[in-house]
Amino acid sequence: MDRWVNRVAVVTGASAGIGAQIAKDLANAGMVVVALARRVERVENLKKELPEAVQKHFYPVKCDVMNEEEIIETFSWIKKTLGGIDVLINNAGIGTSAVKLVDAGNSDIMRNTVNTNLMGVFYCTREAYQSMRERSFHGHIININSVLGHGIPVVPTEYGYMNFNIYPATKYGVTALTESFRQDFINEKSGIKITSISPGTVQTEITPDYSAESLKNIPHLMPVDISNAVLYTLGTPPNVNIKELVISPTESLY
């Protein structure tokens, strides 16, 4: 991680769970962290948990990754204020088990899921690439994906199947989008790395089904496990690009 000290990392969806843990760990590792979230007040509280010296290099910023204009404005502010983006962690994601694909009147939920989980990754990656490219910096982009983006569209349970509706489709999209960007980066001779990290079940706030109580008898990961994977991936030498890292809980069936 030495090469990233004082470099700028942008973390989306940093208000809770995996994003909050990654933002905190990158800051403690010596990076300048711009933590993006819709619930920016929660990121402000997260900043207070950091050592005073680290707080000086931690910037909570309100940004909704569904909104292209907000992303462009935010990345422009980062360029003017901090010089540019060196690392991007596309973590923001939403999902719900409250509706099924076949339910009437579900369009808003489905549209928001696609716009956050897929289009948000696209917008942020495009803008981060422009920042890295114009400075000829060999940065790193990491997409927090899911095992549901790799051939497991449903998860069997004792009651039938857990309902993920359009969520797996967005994660399949992230898998494809990551590889498409990787090919573009190579063709442009940019030297920029891009990685997809795909966890299994993680205890987060993304859905009530993944609360501590509901997962107590189910093999699962914690946000720190995913953050550790991010730190490991960033720590690889420039000639190594981990394209895909799948992380499953021990004894998990998927």
C-alpha cells in the first residue's frame, strides 16, 4: 500500500456497511479519501471515529450515483480541490426482497436498482478514467460486485428460493462492464487496472434479510472481510491485475 499513501481514493456508498469500512480502512492506510453517499451525515459521523490526523484527509461528500450530473460535478470538485482521482471503489448498491419481478407497479424499484448498481458504476468509472488518463496516472478501479453476478441468479432456501428480482441482472452487468472497461484500458494503453470483487453473503444494510439476527445461523462475511480484499488487491505490484476475486464464507453452498 506504500505507493498509495497520500493518493486520492473515491469510495461510493460510504455511509454504511462495506463502503464505510473501506473508506475508513483506506484513510487509516494513509490515503486521502473522498467518501460519497446520499446520507452524507452518516459519513460525517464516520469521520469523527477516525484519528484526528486522519480526519484531515477524509472528505464526506453528498452524491447520488444515480444522478449523472451530480457525479460529474463531484468529480470536477475533486479535480479542483485535490488534483484528481487515483483509486475508485465502486461500492454503492441497492437491493430489496420486498417485490418480485412479476409484481405490478414495481418499475420505480427496478429502475433505481439498475441506475444505482449498473449505471452508477459506469458513470463513476468513466469520470475516474478521464482523471487518471489526463494525468497519465496508472490508477486502480475496484467494483464491488457479487457472486450473484456469476451464474447464481437465485439462492435456494428451505422455503424455495430467496427473491432477488432484478439485482442479479445488475451484477451480471457489472461483471460484463468490468471486463469491457478492462479491454478499453488496454487498447488505450492507459496502464490503469480494474478489478471486480464478488462477495457471497455479507452482513450489511442493503436488505433487512441480511441483518445480524437473520444471518446468525447462515455462513456469512463481514464488511471488514471485503475491505481486507480491497487492500490486498491495491497492494499488488503494477504488473499484476487481479481481474476477478470471488469471496465466499467458509461452508457456504454458493
